[in-house]
Amino acid sequence: MKKKLSTIGILFMLVLKHPPMPEFSKMKINTNFSSHLLAIILFAGFLFLLSGCKKEEPTPVQPGVTWQYIETYDLQKLNHILNAELEEFLTTSTMHLADFQGQFAVPAYPVKLYRVTYPTVVPELGISTMASGLVAIPDNGLDSMPVVSYQHGTVAARTACPSYPDSSLETSLMIAQFASQGYIVIGADFIGLGVSDQPHADFVRLSTEQACIDMLNAADKVLKEQKIRKGPLFLHGWSQGGWATMTFLRKLEAMNISVTAASTACAVADFFPHMDRWINDPQPGDSPALPAVVANCIFACAYYNGLTSLPSYAIKPEYLQASKDLFEWKMDLNTFLLKTTMHVRDLLRPEFLSPGNTGSVPFWQVLEQAQSYRWRCQTPLRMYYGEVDNIVPIFLATLPAAYQNQLGCNTIAISAGATADHRAGYVYSLIHVKPWFDEFLKK
């Protein structure tokens, strides 16, 4: 801004010191030429100055990384999230607002929200791309704060992700519970969401890990630009984001990046047995959205692993086009459900189902390699689950913690209650994991 003002001043002085040249005086020109020229230069300078004052102009942080102010959630908005928006989030749940009201921390600080755009790569394809995510900073005047990286669940729209928080109720709840209490909240949109021009990398392990790591690095640059030091790092994630949290945590530990503590809610930690159960042992309470989840996973696996014939091999012909349109964001979830089926097994071709029993074809092998819990976790980890979850059965919800316990790890599976389903399990986790994270800040 100072450079722009200086430029205008220089232009002004040049006009004062150098009136029109003698050659011009010989021409038949209006005698007010000098004043006209001065007015033109000053007007151009004003436009030049104005060009640097746009609030929404992305700010470069390092080559390829920019951040853009979205808005500030004031205390009124944050309280609205914990009441009306929480009620909306639980509309289809087994539990409702009254079951959780008064249990969240009362918002203490407004929160400034920023959309970050950053370069990343797609390891499966060996290509560079751009991704986006959210940085939510408490407006509390402190120059150092803890950071929690939130990994979001499966979404039904390209912009229902962290960097578009008004379109993501789960992200808004995370902001209200953590950012309003002094935690910086960051969250990758994942490749294929937000500003990304790639297909959705749905349960694609390496790309998900890479997007999260590069988002963490991009957030560091934004915080340094704002002269804020990053405190202890925590992780949390719901549903597919629980799987992403686990595989992200494993990657961070492999890179010797310290994570103070981590948690998941209703994590689909291993997609292979989940899909197997949805196919071979469907239950009356299963989510009607499961066929959409499976269809998206099949198309993502096909694109990111070079299995181009997989969708037509796996999905029945009468449902193939609807599945493709859903994956490409050309069809919404409700329309897809009306045009297809409520049961995963009915979506798929018999010849695809048969080798799934032994996991002997590439698709099932890719899913097997995408599991996120079979390593020896060094980080304190809590895994919350609902006892009537309509997506994640109790056995599969508690299996990762049981596996870790056999290795002597500090991992605990915690029930959200006998009436908690998928969404209620997430809400319960937000209420109970924050005090646990807080304990580490006191040490």
C-alpha cells in the first residue's frame, strides 16, 4: 500500500515540475491541457491504489500457496451453530439437540476463517495439482495456539467441505467447539473437493495422505505470515475422515512429525470389511446412502489406479450411468437413490461379487492396501463409536483399537452410548475429546 501511495506522489510531482513541452505549445491545444493531464494521472493513480484494496484478493504466502479471508464467525454465529445448526445436523439422527444441549463449551472467541489454496501431487498418477482447505484462527490476540487438524467425512457436494464452512455443518461444529476455545482448526478439503479440478479421491489412500500433509505445511506458512506460532498438534476426524485421520497419523509418525494426541469418530478405518458386510450381511437399519458410497469408491478406484474397465465390470448396466453422474457431481444424492437401489448388493454385478469373497482381483486388493490401522501407533488415540451406527458396525468400529491394544499401544475405543448412531457419535466425540486434548496442554 505504501509503495502505491508513493507512486501516485511521484506522478503528481512530475506534472508540477514538468508542464507540457514547448512542442505542444505550438499546437492548437486547449490551454487547460496541464490541468486535464494532472486530473487523468491522479484518476489513474486512484484506480491503481484501489486495485490493492480488495478484501477478497488472495494473498501469496510462498510460491503456489495463497490464502483468502472468508469471514469472521462472531459469538452470535458460534452460538447459533451449537443450537439451530446442531439441531439441523441431527435431523435424521437417533439423538437430537436436547440430548446434547448445554454440553458444548460456551464460545469464548470470534473466529477468523481463511480459505487456503496450495500445490500438491497425486502420488497414484504422478501429477501435480492444486488443492484447498480451511484455516480457522481464534481472534484472541495470542501469538501461539494449539492446532487441531480435522479430517471431514464423506460429502454429497463438491463444496460441502472445510474451506466452505457454511456448506459443511460438521466443519462448523468443529469450529464452534474448538476454534472458539483457542484452538486453530485446519482441514484439507481432499483432492477432488473445494477448488480441486480432479475427480474426488474417495478412500484413495496416498492422495488423501498427501493432501493432508501439504495442507499442514500450507497452514504453517499462513500462520507464520500472521506471526502466529503453531503450538501442539492434534488430529480428529469423522467417518471417512476417521479413516483419513488414521492413515494421516501413520504417515506423520513415519515422517517423525510429532502429534500430541489424536481421535476419531465412527471411523471407517478399513473399507474392505465394511463393504463386505454391506454386501453379504445387510441389516434393516443400514444407511440408504451406502450404495452411493460404494459407487463413488469404485469410480475413484478406477480413475486413481488405472482400472478403467472397473465401473462397467462392477456396477449393473441399469445403474452405471447414474453412478457415473453421481461421481462427477452431475447428479445429487437423492436423485441417485431414486434412480438406483437401497441395497449395495443389488447395485453390483454377480460376476464382480464372486471374487470379492477371496479378495483376488485388483479392486479388492487396492481396498486391502487402503486399511489405516495395522501399524504400531505411538500417539495417544481415542476412537469414539455409536452402538447403533447405521454405517459402521460395533465390531468394525472397535477392531482398530483392539488391534492396537494387542501391540501395547495407548488406544481406547469409547462408546457414545446405546442410542448413538453415525451422526450422534460424531457430536458426542466433539463434546468429550476437547477436554481430553486440553489435558495435554496442561503438562
